[in-house]
Amino acid sequence: MLQNLEGQRVPEVIFKTRQDDNWVDVSSSQLFAGRTVVLFSLPGAFTPTCSSSHVPRFNELAGDFRELGVDEVICVSVNDAFVMNEWQKHQKAPELTFIPDGSGEFSKGMGMLVNRDDLGFGMRSWRYSMLVRDGVIEKMFIEPQEDGDPFYVSDADTMMQYVDRDGVMSANVVVLTKEGCPHCIRAKSRLKEAGIRFEELVMQDTVSGTALRALSGVTTVPQIFVDGQLVGNADALERWLEARDAA
């Protein structure tokens, strides 16, 4: 039975990392002492759910976590340093720190080391995430013990909802733009002034007006989407920001 270790200290271990072609020992104390850390652990590098969902979303939200006072977002897996370094490159995840738990010592200390011989993996970490402050586990989200590879609660958004309980960073914002568009520049500037992170999608010449109309109902840019809902153009964004500030 997996146990929730909230209120307890993280296990003190030495991680064997590989940095600039050199072996570097990193201790738990170096990672956690005097710091606020979000850590998520998963079954294995290059595996489907870990690569398609778990890592990418934490990478996307890493900047938001930092703005909320998190010093570092760490990904841990029972893999060696070479595998973890290559996986980080493959994932294009510079916002995260990939830590190898090659012998499973940390996962064992967390009570999360499980036998995955059913998949030919051997001993691996169960999937979970946690918020650690100065070495003490404040919150853990542990996936339920059921067949397969459950992925319900250890995701980045669940952790963000806990860390950002006031909802400051909750919006997912996408801006559709075109090169040389002055209104697009204005909209992006206003979002930056408001401290709102966004992802820009530049509409290339190969994207037809039909495609843009299908997405937004119009053929002009910019078009701003917030949490899947169309806000509209730069003027509509101004009205949305005014309403948001007044709320």
C-alpha cells in the first residue's frame, strides 16, 4: 500500500548525475534545503504517457510555478543519468531539472518503488507529484493503485491548482498572429503588461482564411483564446482585461 508522506522529510540520498560529461553527485539537501520544489516522478523515460503528457505540461507551466515562488521543478525517474539527459533533450524541456534515480534509492525512501515486471521494467517509481518546502513534503498527489498506468492526479495542472489557490496563473492563453501585424504586437504587449503568459501561434501563408474562420469565426488577426474560449481581437482583449481587473 502506497503511503502519503505529507509532513515528513524527503529521504536523504545521493543522485548520480551527469553534467558536461562529468559525474556530479547531487544530494537531497542540495535540491531541497531552504528551497520550494515541485517534484514529479514517473515510471520511465521515453514511455508514452510520460513523454506525451506528464513532462510536456510541467515544462509549459514551469515559468508559472517560478512566479508563484517555486524555485525548481524536478522530474525523477528510475533511469540512469545518460538516459535522463537524452530524454530531456528529446523533450525540449529546458525549464525542468531531470534527476536520475538510477538505483531507485530515492523512490524506495519515498515508499514509491514498485515492481513493474509485468512490463519488463523491473523496479520503477509509481507515478506521483509533490510540493516540498525546505525538505518537508507539504502536499502529495499519488496515482491510485490500479492496473495499467493511471494518470489522474499527478499532472501539472492539478499541482498548479494547489500552488495557485488564488487562481492568478490559471488561464491558458493562445494568440493567433501573423508577421508584421501591428494589432498583434499591441495585443501581445498588453498581455505582457498584465503579466499573463501566453503561447503565440503564427499563422503562415499556407494557412487559409477558411481555417482561421473555422477557429475564430473571422479571418483577421490577432485572435485571442483563453481557456478554450474565444476572446477575439486586440480591442476585445482590452475589454476582457478591463473586466478581469474589475472582478
